[in-house]
Amino acid sequence: MKNDEGFILISVLIALGVFSLLVLAIGQEINLMGKVGRSSALKAKALVDAVNTMEALKQEEKPVSGSEEKEGFIIESKVKEFSFSSQIYEIKVTVEDKNGKEILSLQTLREK
């Protein structure tokens, strides 16, 4: 009987250790899913803002380069001639976070 009591205590301690590791792993997975969700939402919002800026520049008769701050992003647009012989603009829109880290960039060509 005395021998069984020690075995039960060790079994309970091992079970608690395994359970603790499982809870820790699940907690880490939930944390990772939250980070991925926030990152996806940030990139989706940045993409919408970049596309809206790009479309606005494409509609302008003579688009110009610029920079604006919008809802936590810095949206920088660069407009330059694609080639001297052609009548084509190159338009590039870059979205950065407040720290200057690039989130995404769009680029297109447009006739003058």
C-alpha cells in the first residue's frame, strides 16, 4: 500500500507537468493567431488606402508626387516620366507604418 501512494503522487505530478505544457502550447498558439489576425487587418487596410490613392492619381490630368498621413499610415506617392520619348507616367504608391517600415507598395503605368 505504501508503495502505491508514492506511485500515485509521481503519476499526478507527471500529469500536471504534461497538462501545463499543453496549456502553454495552446496559449502560444492563441497569441500567434492574434498577431496574424492583426497583421492581416493592417495589411488589408493599407492595401485599400494604397489602391484608393493610386486610383485618385490615375484620374488626375497631371498627377504629382506627394505624401500624406492617414489612419496610422504614411502614404507616399511618386510620379515620374517612364521614358522621355513616350507619353507615359510611372506611378508608385508606398504605404509605411509610423516608424517608416514599408508595409506594401503598388506600381503602375499611365498614359499622359
